[in-house]
Amino acid sequence: MMMTMLRRFVGPAALLSLGGCTLFPTPDTPRILDLPPAINSSTPPSAHALPVSLRLDTPQASEPVSGTHVLIRPQDTELGALPDARWRDTAPVLLRDYLLESLRARSGIKTLVTDTSPAVTDLTLISELSRFEAVQTGDGVEIVIAWHAQVIDNHSRSILCNRDFRTTQRSGGEGADDLARAFGGAAATLANSTRPWLTECLADRADN
């Protein structure tokens, strides 16, 4: 039965040219992929400093989003992965690190740490990552990231702000390098949307 599923998944009708995508392969020597750097000269720094401390928790995710596979969705009800490449870490950690780099450089937040730090902070950004995948469409490949974020007051445990984010990015090709760059573009769009939302939320908190 499994072989039948694999043949159906990787057949010409399922994935036209995505390098022989299979159902969660475990290659002997996979390529290790990473997102491009989060910082570039076109991203302006924040003009205001926010006197708050924020912990950025690793997003929660269920399998297979919580793993290191480069996920491919050939159709709505199926998921597979590139057979010869994987992420350097899990998708939630990749996104956390990307957002951390972007926010530290551009958000103006006084203190920003992750859940790997023992530091005590005023606030925590918790989130859920539900999609981090490349979707096969009729005219190419589109990266989709779906992320739900909440800012919590660590003293009262109340939710100060919450928002659903969904970002897409067309890939310039179907190879591993093209997909990694496209994932980076989608992550950049997400970070650019997160910064003003988070800045407004934290500014309201700092004023109170």
C-alpha cells in the first residue's frame, strides 16, 4: 500500500518537476538549507525605542510542520518533502530566528530574547505555525507561511494583542536553492508585517 502511495505521489500527475519529491524521505547525505539573512539595506530601522522587554517563544507546530523537511504540497490533501535536502533546524526555529534577527535590528525593542534565554521579561510573543510549505500550482510553485501570534503580559497573563498572518511568495524555480530563496522572501514579508503590528502593541503597553 505504501509503495502505491509513493508511486501515486511522485508520478507525473502529482509533481511535475520538483526533483522527485517523496513522502518525508530520509536521504543519507541531504543538503542543509537555511533562510537568507533577515537584514538588508532596504529595511529602515525604527525611529523610536520601546522601553519594554520581550521574549520571543519558538512557535508551536504539529507534525510535519514541526520537523526539518522542506515540505511540498502537490494538492490540497497531500504533503511530501524534497528527498535530497532539509532545513538546518525545524521550521518553527527557523522562523523564530529569522524574526529575532529582523526585530532586533529594526523594531526598537529595548530587550529582546528567545525562550532559550533564562532572562525574565515583561512580555512574551507566543505563536502557532500552521503552514510552512511550497504549494504546487498550475503555473509554478508558491510558498505559503501561516502564523498566528499573541503578545502576553507575563505578570497578568492577559493577551494584549493577537493577529493571524498569512504570506505567500512565488518561487523563481523548483530547485532547492530557488525554494530556499522563496521561503526567505515569504519570511521577509511576514517580518515586515509583524514589526508595525508589534510596535503598535508594545507602544500601547509602554504608555500604560
